[in-house]
Amino acid sequence: MANILSKIGWFIKERWKTYVFMLFLLLSIAAISLSPAYVLGKAIDTIVSGKLNQASLFMLVFLLILLPVTRYSISFLYNHLSHKTAQTLSFKLRQKYLSHLFEMDSQFYEKYQKGDLISRVTADLDAITQAATSLLEGIIFNVGVIIFAIGVMGFSISWKLTLISITIMPIGLTILNIIRHKKRKYIKIHREIYADMTEKVLESVEGQKAIRAYVQEDNDLVKQYEAIDKDIESWRYIVKYENWFNPLFEIIYGIAYILAFGFGIYFIIQQELTLGELIIFVSYVGMLFGPIISISTIFTQINNATISIDRFDEIMKQEPVVHDENDSKPIIHFNEIHFKNVTFKYPFDKAPVIKNISFSIQNGQTIGIVGPTGAGKSTLIRQLLREFNVTDGQVYIDGISIEDYKIEDIRNLVGYVPQAHMLFKRSVDENIMIGNPQAPHEALDKAVKLADFEKDLQFLQDGLNTMVGEAGATLSGGQKQRLSIARALIKDPEILILDDSLSAVDAKTEDTIIEHLKAFRKGKTNIIVAHRFSAVRDADIILVLEAGKITQRGTHDELLREDGWYKHQYIHQMTMR
Ligand code: ADP
């Protein structure tokens, strides 16, 4: 409980006035809910003693109507405030979580699965918000009822009868505690299994096209069912403990009733108690049942929430390995990029993907990078996006390590067109404008033209306003590539990186785009990773990357004169045409 309070303490501090008011409302509800039984008991004593008159009857009826109405009104106000506060807390936590996710680097996203990250901001966050509300509501209200009831029973009815009938209660609470501790372990396991199940659903939804194309629906469903089965199985353990709890508790409670009744009647005979008082007493024993059960439920919620808070907190505590320092330098222009003995290994891999690589890029040059699939071309060039820190060596920009510059500035230098396109469920122009949301309309037209996307617009239902389906579902592979190129071009970046981004366009379109780049990106830097040699033929320098190492470098003509991968592959491509 202290854990939860310490984690959401900032929120309670922020809204302490609302919380104090809600506390007051809760205590009022607790006190009022005990009153009708008290009024009735006293009324019975008045009737039995023959003192009932018109005025006291009127008062009795008035009180019996007033009390529930007051209780209803206060409860209404409390519920309104409590829901509002819970929603605000949930919103704020979600906001914190999402902005934290944006701060995280690629290593973090390699470590945590998407489904896991989603379940922490849905199921876990709900458990936290629920606990934050129930904590106050349940504990204050129920403890309030218990204290008021026991207070009235002990001080105004009979302390002896109170002691006799409630001594059994601590035994019940001890049993609850044991069960709660046992359950805790299984709740944690359940949360992890739930995250795994979310990941599976996400994978199936994202991969539904591939699943259908390969007629794998049944296999996929089997996997889903397995995940659901595991989820149900993990619940079974939790429920098992719950099933033990209720009957045991009812037995203990039954004993409390018998004690109250038995000794109550004895005390009436002894003239230590009136009938009305026994009725109030027994009603209060009955009223303790609900709050005690509720407190146990609250402890369960707190249990869940403690686990959820830990899971939520685990993410909030993650620090990005790639981050800005206070003295990170700004950069808007560069003269030279120098890769010096760069080795890079993905964080969770054993072997490096690129090894001891050195080369330089002068501003305004066009660099071609070719080589077999999996050689590390993409990995090499993505070092300029500052997704990870290099494992060894360094990338220098104008003599200063890339790690000493502001991350955002470095990324602003680059217009990167990836192999796998990330399109959003927005219109075509909105998808392009992501590259530069402030760009004027002319810049949009120009980018569309340069990416040779203009010719496609007539085939799209609403031209630039056509909605792009999820993950670009309404566009062909080539159109998606050209839309992504337009997105990078609208940024008019210092460095344009085409990472195998022309693979889905035909040779003629590729030639047009390359010609456009040559004409319109004069004085700017282009890095073209390609499989077709036509895309890099005119580059100032071409690097051949094989198994993570540069094995050849030179212009197209120079490389054709060397006996190596470039020449062999070039001849192969020419003969295949
Ligand atoms: P290329 O662009 O030449 O086809 P890549 O740079 O994409 O090559 O990949 C080089 C190697 O790095 C491949 O073996 C690939 O499996 C591995 N790799 C790529 N991305 C990751 C990643 N995020 N985590 C671990 N390994 C990766």
C-alpha cells in the first residue's frame, strides 16, 4: 500500500483538497449508513416501554425517510468526484507513459515486446487507477463503518457483548491475509501471461495478410488458443484461493452471530440489555460483514496494483542509452562525415554486424552502397540516425563525435527512406507532410514530382487526399516507396538516405527519380543503398559491403576494372536483363 501511495503521491498532493473533501463525504456516508438500524432499535424500545406518541412517531418516519435521501445525495456527489479523479489520474499516467516511450531508444524497443508495452498501459494502468480510488473509498469507508459500528456497540450498548462477539473477527482477517499472500505470486505470473497473449493478438492482427495468404489461420488460431488457455490456467490458481476464502469467512461470521444472539438474550434476561439494543447490536454485527469482505477485496486490488505499479514503474525507470547530455552541441550543417574503425553489434546479438569500417563522406557527394543481402548496409547507414551507440570506433562529423551532438539535430540533418515503409492511416498528403509539417504547398507538389509520384495521383480516388489504409494498405509497393521518398524530399534534408528504397519501382521510374535527385539535390549529400547498379552508377564513390566489411571502394568505372563482387554482380545483372 505504501508502494502505491508513494508512486501516486504526487497526484494526491496535487489534488489534496478534493481528497480531503472526498474523505469527509465517505465518513458521512459511513455514519449515515449505520443510523437507520439505530433509529429502529430505539423506536422498538420506545414502543415496548409504551412511550410512543404522535410526535415521536412522526420523528421516526421523518428520520427513516431523511437518512436514505441524504445518503443517496452524498454518495452521488462522492461517486462523481471519485470517477473524475480516477479518470484524471489515468489520463496523467497514460500521458507520462507515452511521452516516456517517445524518449526511449531502439535498444529499449528491442528489449520490450509491443504487446507487453501495451498491456502495461492498459491492464496494469487500469489496476493502478482502480486501486487509487478503492484505496480511499474502500479503506476509509469500510474502516469508518467498522469503527463507528464497534464504537456504538461497545460504548452505547454493551462492551461485554462487543468483546464476546467480535473476538472471532481477527481470526477471519488472519485467514484473509494468508490467502492474499499466496495469491500474489500467481497474480504476477498472470500479468506476464496476459502480456504475452496481447502480443500474440497483435502479431495476428498485424500479420493477418501473410497468415491468410499462407492459409495459416488454423495454425494461428491454435497458437491464440494456447495463449488463452495459459491465461485461463493462470487465473485458475488465483480463483482457487478465492474459493477457499468465502466459505471459511462465512463460517467465522456465523459464529460471531451465534455468540451475539446467545449472549445478547442472556444479557436481556439479566436486564443488562433491552430488546431494541439487541436488535441494533445484531444489525451492526451484520453490517460488519460487508466492510470486512470489502476490505479483503481492496487488499486484493492493492495486491494487483502493487504488481502493476512495479511493471509500470519498470518502464518509467528505463533510461535511454542514446541520450542528450547538457552540453550536447547543435548542428545544422556539416562538411565531412568520417566513419573511423566503426564496429557495431546489436545489443542482444553476440557477433557484430559491421566490423572495423572506415570511410568519409564530403558534403555534396553521392555515395552508393552495394553488397549481398544481410551484409550490413542498412545497419551501417542507420548509424547516422543515432538509434544506437556504435560498439567500437566512432562516427565523426566535422571532427566531433556524432554522440556529442544533439540527437534531434542529427536526425534533422537526415531524410531517411527505410526499407520497410511506415505509413499512417491518414491521407497521402498528410503522410508526406510528416517529413515537414510546416512545408508550403509548393514544396509538397515539388516533392511529389521529384519522387515521380505525380503520375500515380490520377489513379488514386481522391488524388493527394486519398486515405492511405492501415500500413499503406491501399497503395502498391512501388507507390508506398515513392510516397516515402516524397516524405524525405519535402524535408529537403542535408543528407538523403535511400535504404534500398527503389526496389519496388520499375527500371524506368528508378532512372527518372535518380535523374531528379541529380538535378535537384545538387550540393546536398545523398546516400543510396541499392541492389540495382543503375541506381549507384553515377555516385562519387561506391562502397561494396560483404559480411560487414568494406571489400571494395571506388567509382563505377574503377570497380568494373577490379576483379571482385561488384564486377561479377554487374555482369550477372547485365546478362539477366
Ligand atoms: P543489409 O541492409 O545489407 O541487407 P542489414 O543491415 O539489414 O543488412 O542486416 C545485417 C544483419 O544484421 C543481418 O544478419 C540482420 O539479421 C541483422 N539485424 C538487422 N537488424 C537487426 C536488429 N534490429 N537486431 C538484431 N539483428 C539485426
